[in-house]
Amino acid sequence: MKTKLFRINPTFARKNKLPVYFVATQLRETNKAVYLFGRGTTETKKQDACSICGRALTHPVSVELGVGPECGKHYWDWDEVGGYTKENVERLTKVVQERIKIDSWLPRSVIYETHETEETVKPPMDHKMLVEDRTDKPSNREAKEITFEKSGDRGIKMTFPFDRNVINQIKTIPGRKYHSEGANKYWTAPISVEAVEKLELLDFEIDKSLLTFLNENKVNIEEFDANDIDVPGLGGELFPFQAKGIAFLEARKGRALIGDEMGLGKTVQALAWLQKHPKKRRAVIVCPASLKINWKREAERWMDSPNLQVIQGTSTDIELFGDIVIINYDVLQHWAKKLIGCDPQVIIFDEVHYIKNNKAKRTKAAKKIAGVFPHVIALTGTPIVNRPIEILNAIQLVDKSVAPNRRHFLHRYCGAKHNGFGWDFNGASNTKELHEKLTSTIMIRRKKKDVLKDLPDKIRSFVPMELDNEREYRQAENDFISFVRNQTEKDVKQKLQEQLGDMADMVSIDETKLKQMKDEKASKVNILSEIEGLKQLAVHGKMKQSVNWIRDYLETGEKLVVMAVHKFVINQLMEAFGGIAVKVDGSVTGQDRDTAVERFQNDDKIKLFVGNIQAAGVGLTLTAASTVAFLELPWTPGDVLQAEDRVHRIGQKESVSIYYLLAQDTIEEKIAALIDKKRKVLDSVLDGKDTEDESLLSEIMKSYQ
């Protein structure tokens, strides 16, 4: 019997209180499991890995011992064994070997790899697995897939001879139930990866359909190769990690939860999967109302001539003609019946935490609709483990087998507390276990720091905003155009050249009408002030939607810098976000300015920095955030770049995401195009950059036109 170094599945190890790495001797085996007798090891220090959790070693003592300080606490008190010090490594090595024991059956499916080792483990001669007169008898333990009659859900039926130890293990499976029908006694449970793995460990005879289920639902993102993904007709190049996300969707057959941090392209990954499967129509995209325009424009940019339909309002009198239908959560319940009857194939839930409340009409509608779609893709940048109850509905929509029993999920992962009146599930518990459970089945989540090598220093994105004062703005815009066209050619051109520079070319002038105008009609009107009026109307009209966007971003737990121009904008933001925000504008000077920056940089409770582009755009370091949002723009690219660089400074370890929240089809878009044109020239002159190859804001906007 040869001793080997084993590495097993981390999730399985955590659940069963085993180390990820250990040395052991195999005593017995079946087709599906092996019986191992072994102990803890410190040999993994050679691979710079903790033997208990499998992660990289960083602590100076752990590098010499092979066990991290936190992991060891699960088995002993460091002080009781002489302290976690370099001088005590020899003694600690013996503690690891003596106190961590392995003496059980393990499913073959959880054993990732084995290696040769110089260590030796000798089991006692009288070990129960080595007794010579032991005879092999069929276990008569069987597990078969069934379908529950009432719900139609998939389940498992378990039959076995009475065995107290087996019964105790079966009772740990979520949703298990005992049935006694005369002589026919058996157990059932909802189908889940956890349940099938448990039954393998107990040496049950697992039927083929359950094994297929296990193979299809256990995924390892590290095994996917981005080079294997090809999406014909896609309107852009994917980052490697985005291609890997599409590979994940493929492996999950279009039923998955993409939980990447904001700014990493969850929308792009979902659209690329749709582009890869053009026959899977009709597709429905459900999102907050503020994001419908963005989804439309992103689809037009990334997909090959998509047939899109954006639903407006609650009236269902209009026909569904789009292959891809975009609808907001607020009206979903009105359209549920019609969507169900349109031969649906794919449904995408963006910002899926919007359906966290079971009593809300949108949640009820989402559950009703999702049940008829073969493919369900959920997107959220909000950290799931912070408040698991908010994502439970999404998990069950994507794949109910991951959380088949709601009560078990709530008590296991939602920090269940009884407050004297009832249960409170708004907390979090066993978060590492939940994270590993999700990432080994339905979820892929990457943070910026995880994919930094793939990202440019800055990622600029245009976020279109709808006006809620559309009529007022368009009237003012028409008045402005009429006003300009009623000035003399000389006066208009002179003023435009003086105050707008290159933007003068964007204003159309009626040459014939101008020649007919009398000289006395020429007046020295400050055209810039008229444009400022349009700018203020635009920002007024998008404020509500902008506040909602900021609120959604802050839900991710990350800090955010917002830049604006007008005082009323800054004041509205401070009123909306109160105790979690600081500001720097012209009214904040000296020590108060330094205090605001210091609080944003070092106080975890302060999530939002609101700055005036002139007052806060120079000299401040705001690297506690890696995202900047512009609600308003100045007139020069230099001011924009200076404001961006409050975050993109020395000490910033992440790629910086820059969002321009611009009211669509307004003066804001024209100003943005002008600024970007000037910035290209500035970059080329100062830095020698080949600006034609840059993916800049103006090019993004052109693709939306």
C-alpha cells in the first residue's frame, strides 16, 4: 500500500472538515469511491500552498510551515501548541500530522489529483477495512432520479437497509423526507449537486441520470480556454476573461449567473452568447427602466443587425415583433401572459437583485415567465454573499437544484436570527461555503483585480439617460436654433468662433435668410449662456435617473467619484446620499477640503465623493475609488482628463472605469463629441499616441447612431 499526496475539491473539504491537501494510503475502492487512511501534511509548502485551504501562502511562518494562521485555528489554538512562530515550526509540523486525521470513504469525483510523496502512512493492522475475514456484500443502497408529482421538480429517491449512520447522513441533505408506505420505506430529496455527492460518499449505487446531472452541473472555470470561443458576426473584440465567461455560459447551456464587478462587461457577455446562438429566439431582456436604452444600443453595437423591440408602457395592445424584446421590471407583470405565449427561448435578467422581494409583482411575474424559458441568464454586480437573501430568487430561477430548499438556504446562509417576533434573514452566514457552492455550479464572478492584466488603464463608457422633461427641453432647443438663425452671419460666426471654437461647425446657418436680415437686427447675444441654459435643462431632466444609477453602483459596495459643474446638481446629490457622501466644491476650502478627501480615502462608511470639476479636478488624490462618473462636462478636454486622474494616480492598483452619464440626443452629446475630438489631438501631440486606434468615447457614440 503506497502513500500519496492527495488534493481534493475545496468545497467538499470545507463541508466535511477535511484539508484540501493530505497524505494517505488507499485501503479499499469501488467504481465511485475510495477509502483513505491518512493525516495532515506540511509538504505543500514546496508548492507555496496552504495544505488546509489550498490557497497561496503569504505569512512568513506559513511559508515555512505550509499552513496559514487562520486555517490552523479550525483545528487548534496556536497558543496552546507553542505559538505561531518560526522558532516553533518543527513542533507545529508534528501537530499538523497528529491532529488532522483522514479515515473515510471519498467520492472519486472530488479527488482532483495525486502526487508521489516521501511521507509514509501505515494504517493499523486491525483497521476495519483490512480485517481478513471481511466479506464484500452488496450495499443495496440505491439512488434514482424521480419527478415529484405536485411540483414537477426533479428529485432523488433513496432506498437502503436500515443503518443509523446512513440515516444521520441522509438527514443532512436539504429537503430530505422519509416515506413509510407499508413495507415500502424510502427517502426522497430535491435533486442537487450536494445531495448526489453525499450519496456517492455513502457508497450508493447512483443511476446514470444522476451522474449525468452531476457532471453537467459541476463546473471549473479554470478549465475553460478563451481561445476556444468563436462568435461569428460579433461587433467587437472580447477581452479574454469575457470570452471565458461565454465559455461558462456554453458549459451551463445558457443557464447561469454572471456576477462580475461593474465595468467588466456583463452585458457584452450576454449579448455575445445571443449572437453565438442566432436561432434561440425569441429572447427577452428584463432590466431597470433606466437601462433599456443602453441595452438597445449595446445590442446594436455588438450584434449583427438584431431585430429589436423596446417595450414602453403597460398597454399590451401592440404586437410583439422583435426577435429580441427589451422590457423593464416595472411593467413585466402586464406583459407576462403575452411573453409566455411567444415561443420564448432565452430570458436575461439584468440587475437581477431587483426581484429579491417575493411579495413584489415584478418578482411574481419574473418567476412565472422564467419557468417557460429553456435558457435563463441572470446578471448582477452586487456582491451576493453580503446579503444572500437578495439573490435567492435569482439562484432558483437559474437552477433550482442549487438551492432546492428555501428554508435550508435561509437558515444556512442568511444569518438567521429570531428577534422574538419572527425570523430575521437579512444577515449573512457561511459565506465562503456559499461562494464556493455557487462558483462550482451556476455562477462566474470576476473582480477588476482578478483580470487586471487584460484591462487597459482606463475604460470609458457612455451611459445614455432619458429626459423626464423631454417636451420642455425640445422646445428650448427649437427656440435656440431659431434664435441662432435669426442673427447676422458675421455676428453669429464671430460669437460661435470666440465662445465655441470647433463646435461652431455643428450649428447650421441659413445663408439666404441671413443675407435678408437688416444690420440693425444684429445683437451681441451671449450664445454660450443660451447653451448653458440647454445644459441645465438636460441635467435637470436626467437627475432622477442619474441618482438611480449611482444608487445601483453603490450597491456593489465599491466607492465612486462623481463629477459635476453646477451647484444645484452637487446639492441634490448630497441630499440624496447624505451620510455616505462628502463633497468638494467652491464652498469647501482649506481644512474642510482636506478632511473630505481623507474621509473618502480612509472611512469605509463614506462611499461617494461629489466634486465640482473645477474645484476638485486638480490636486486631489481619490484612489480609494476606481470608478468616476461625469454627470456634467466642462468645455475643455484638459479639465476632463484632470478630473479623471483624481482616481487614475500613482497608488491606483486597478483599471479605472469612467462613465459619462449623458442625456441622449441633447447638447450634452455634442459637447462630449467636441471634447473627445480635442482630446485626441491633445493625446497625439503630447504623448505621441496613435489616436486612430484608440477606443474612445466618440467612436462608441458613433456606433450608437
